[in-house]
Amino acid sequence: MMMHDLHHSLRPRDKLLAMGAESLTDSELLAVLMRTGTLGQSVLSFSQHLLDRFDGLAGLLQATPRTLQSIKGLGGETRRAQMCCIRAFNARLLPTVTNA
């Protein structure tokens, strides 16, 4: 099912804004960041595929740019750069969270 087919309350971005990030699954959070799916695959389906392929969010964030490039839908520089930025944000934030 494509995003435009979903009721507004079920769309990840709308759900995020209405109910907060904690209400979203990992695949929904990733879908918000990815913004679009691939040809014939919704962004939610694509996001879940990535999480399954890498055994979850931690595995996805640990993947190298070269590994990400081999995945259909992540071949473009923009999406690989997004994943690298998310990993960098996580690395920068983690020490401050563990020291709090």
C-alpha cells in the first residue's frame, strides 16, 4: 500500500507530529527519514526491508557506505549520506546520554 492510500493518521510523518516519535516503530521512523520508497515499493515496505536485511536499526547504522550502495534503493549518494549522518548523530549523542 502506498502512502497516499493510507489515512492521514496512519502516515508516519503525521503520526509523528500528532503523537510523538515514541509512538512510531523503527520502520516508521526510518520511513520518515527516507521520505520515498522505490519503484513499486512503498517507503514503509522499503524501510522494513532494510531493517530485516540488516537485522534491525543497529545493523543498518553499522553498515558501510559500500554495503549500502549494493542495496537497491540506496545506490544514490543522498540516501547513503543520510544513513552516515544518522550514524554520526547517534555516535555523538550516545556518550552524552550514557554520562547523564
